[in-house]
Amino acid sequence: MKMQQWLKTTMRFFVFLIFILWAGKSAHSCEIEFHPPLVFVEFGGSATANCDASLCSNIAGIGWESSFGGTGLVEGQSTLNVNLQNVKEWNTKPQCYIVFSDDTQKTKNLPITVYKMPKKVSMPKPISPMKATGEYYILQCDVEDVAPANRLIITWYKGNEMIYEQNRKGHNPLPVNESLQTTVNVVAEDHGKKVWCEARLNLSSAEQGPPPMRSESHVLTVYYPPTLTEPTNETLEISFGKTISLNCSATGNPTPVYSWHFADPTQEGIQKQNVTGPILTENFRVSGVYSCTASNAAGGTTKYFNINKPSRNWTTIAVILAVFLTLGAVLFIGGAIFVTKNGTFSFHRGIYRPTSTGPK
């Protein structure tokens, strides 16, 4: 009987002890929360934060430790604000702590980022001219005295178009100088557009960060090969006594120069001209293939003109021939009838004259 009572008493004691230990562990395993959860402060600036331990039990007090605005222990509270002033330490770690009624403590460091906007953002002048031939060219962006590097985002622009964005990697909280590059290819339409870069710090997705800093801009000079305004090769027909114009006009940068090649290099008249323009106007006498090449520093293109002799109208020729043949036949028959033996022409030749046969 005594043994059973002793066992019950012992069991109750262990249950009570386990309850005490569980309660103590529960009270000391609560979470400290910060509002906002991330704090960003400019070097030399100020920031505020709240430490919230209201989910914890048996709290005797709460406090902040910081060289830029610590509060000391405030008894009887479970939440407490801190106002950090003139923060000039890149690795500062403000700490919130709570003290429980059993004199135990719990601490947590405030996630804080001390930042500094760039002193200067610049873009070296890119290569000029660029060629619209599929090549890639380097655009560089230099950022001076910025922190922290892992929050830096650099964006390059061409005209009103963003062409590339790059995030810097690393964990160095101290100010650094960064020089990043990207590549770009250009087309003819890019001639005259401006390029530049911007640097900004990605400080928070929920709050508006400081505005980006922009470099100077550079105007692109783009060379592109000539493009014919009438690209299709042409076939034309010679019209005797009339001039023909061959159009080889093209657009390009630099302005194209033109060279003509003739079907007959000895053709008089054309060869006496200094033919360097885009349009050739001439009374062509020789059929064949004429060509024009428009070229500049970026390339060239050639257009061909097939000049043909006029096609013969066989119907007209047949009519003319028939007329001549008919006229010849008439002349031949007329000659047989009206030409005398001695070669003279007489309308009396071959006319029948009746004779008299009356009585004598």
C-alpha cells in the first residue's frame, strides 16, 4: 500500500517537473520580430525600428543596444522602438534583447544595411563609328564610391530602350569602385540614337529607394551599307533617237559613291562623261548588260540593267514586203505590155488595129 502511494507521489512529481520544464522552454523559445523586417539607412543618416516580443511570456523587460541610439532596459514592456542617429559604421549591428522573469535573456540582431549612393556614374565614349554588319561593341559603365556592392544594379539604355541590366555580386559592405561592361550590336536605325547607363541601389521591394544616377550620354554614329531604293534588276529596250535613264539610287551611311560598268567599253559619248552619279541618262546604241555599284565604308551592292534591241514587228515587215512585191509585179507586167522592141515606152504597142479588105 505504501509502495503504491510512493509510486503515485513520485509520478506526480515527475509530471509537475516536466510541466515546469516545458513551460520554461516554451517561454524562452518565442520569436522576436522586427518592424520593418529590413532596415536601410544612408551613411550618416537616421532610421527607426520596432522590436516586438509580445508573443513571449514572463517578460521582465526589453531593450536595445547600439552605439547610435541604444535604449537600455525598459521594464514591463514587450515592444520597444529604437531611433538610430548619425549612423557611420558600415558593419553596425543594433541588437534587441528581452529579459525574462527568471533573469535569462534572448537577443536578436536587427537586419540593417548602411548604403551610400555613387559619387559619380560615367560612361566612356564608345567606339565610333560602329558598323551595322552584325559586330558587337562594348559599352562600359563606371560607378565611383558606392556601397554596398551587392545591392548595385546597372542598366544600359539605347534610345528609349533598355538593352541590359546587371546585378553586382559580393558581400563587401564597404564603398567600392565598380566598372561593368555589356555588349551591343547596332542596326541602321540606331544612327543618331543616344546611349547611357544608370546606377541604382536595390534597397527594398516595398519602399521607394533613392532615385538612380545617370551617366552622360553619347550619340551613336552608325555606318550601314547602301540599300537600293529600287532593288530589282531592270530590263529595258533601246528606242532609237530617245534617251533612257538608269536609276541606281541608294541610301547608306556614309553617302554611297557610284561606279558604272558598260556593255561596250569603247562606246562613244558615255565614256567621255565622268559618270559617278546614281542616275545615268543616255541615248544607248549598244545592247547588253550595264551595271552600277553603290558602295561606302560599310559595304556595297550592285544593280544590273539589261538593255535589249527593239523587237522586230514581223507583221509590219510582211505588209511592207507584200507592197513591194505587188508593185514589182505591176511594173513587170506593165513593162511587158507598154515597152517597144527598141526600148521605148508606148501606149500604142500591142493595141489591135482593124485593116480594110473591101473591093479594089
